[in-house]
Amino acid sequence: MPPEIAAAAEADIEAVAEQVFAALADPTRRAILAALATGGPATATDLAGRLPITRQAIAKHLAHLAQAGLVRAEPGERRRVRYRLSSAPMQVAQQFLAALARDWDGPLGALKDHLDRSGTGQPS
């Protein structure tokens, strides 16, 4: 893959991961995602019946989750919009974290080896 394309792909992954992490930073949004994961697709009204917040607050949080791509709005019966989980952005965020962890594994292993060799790696 040419370096320009690789850099653009990495930037896209970072942008998606940033949106996912921002959306997940709020405990109410995490509760909405958990409710959708356990109960399946639901309307804002359905979710308000399951969670201790208003339908208007649910709708606001669903808009943030939709912007991050974590939920998808689907037209339902009688003009009601149902929200369904979308796992693709979460998988991108997991890939981002896995790459970050791999980047740290080498330096941390080298530091551990250095400390073990110098004798300062022993707990006191």
C-alpha cells in the first residue's frame, strides 16, 4: 500500500476511534447502548421507559451515538424511528486500541529487560 493511502487509512481509523471514545465517555450513552444490546432495536420512547431519563434526553444522546455510527436509525411503523446497534465503529476503535497496545509492547518489554539486567527491576 502506498504511504499516502496508508496514512489516510490510519487517519480515518483515528477519526472513527475518536468519535467512538467521545460517545462512550458519557455514562448515559453507555447505558443506552447496553439497553439496545440486551433489548434489541427500540424507539426513544421505549428506551425512556427502560432508563431513568426523559425521552428528549434519550433522543439527544441517540443523535450523538448516531453521529459516531454506533446506532442506526430505521423507519418503523406509524412514523416511529427505531434505533439499532451498529458494531462497525466499535470494531474500528478496538483495532485502534490493539495497534496502540502493540506499539507499547516492544518499548515496555525492552524497559523490563533493561531493569531486570540492571537489578533495579526487583520489587522492594
